[in-house]
Amino acid sequence: MEAKRYKVYKGLQRPLTYKGFKGRFIYWGLGILLLSLLVGALSMALVSMYLGAVLMIGMIVSGFFWLAHRQKKGLYDKNKLLGIFLHQCNLQKCYRYVRQE
């Protein structure tokens, strides 16, 4: 009998990518887009149509530029704190709960 060969999908460990945005930045981009559309629509209805359109376009463009800049730091960027940090020992509090006989 001949064994069947199946192709193995090798991209399982890679982050989701859409239009240059990766992983969590896709959701951030959707959030920026929806928030700017909401703010633009509210300002169009309450203040002025032209001011709302300019505000909406400005928020979308600046938000995506900020997001692209943020994505350059990496998908899993962490705060890099410099210095020596001393943590207080809290073992004395644990001895309070030991059963006394």
C-alpha cells in the first residue's frame, strides 16, 4: 500500500497579518478606525460637517501612523526598566497563619 502524503501547514506559529499589520495591531487598527468614525460622526452632527470630516480623517491618519510606529518596536514589546529594584520580604506575614499548638 502506498502511504498518503499530506502537506504540513508551517505557518501555525506565525502571527496573523493583514495589510502590513500583525497580531494585536490589527485589533488596535480596527479600534482606531471605529473610534475615529464615531467621533467624526458626532462632530459632524453637533458642530459642522467639514470640521467633522477633517477631524475624522486626521484621527485616522495620525492613528495609523502612531500604530505603524508602535509596531516597529515589535509585537511583544515590553517596558525596559533600568536600575536595581529591591523587593520587600513578606515572609513574616506568612508565619501568622501557621497553626499554634
